[in-house]
Amino acid sequence: MRVIVVGGGVLGASAAFHLAGLGAETRLVARAALGLPADLAPYALR
């Protein structure tokens, strides 16, 4: 399954993380602002 999550706030980052944990291929789309929870997502999956 492929999923696009729109919004890199706490809810969007959490949704992308949990969907990836279930095996979905996820893409996270967020505005370009440093400090969003989505900035940490690549490190949480290591």
C-alpha cells in the first residue's frame, strides 16, 4: 500500500510512522519549516 500523509505536525508525523510500521510505503508532505516533528521521522525508523 502507498500512502501520502499531508501535514508534518505531530499528528501527520505520527500517522506516517505508524503506517510505515504496518508496512505501508509512506510519503510525508509538509511545509518547509525547520523544527517540525516530521524532521525527526527519518531518524525514528533506523
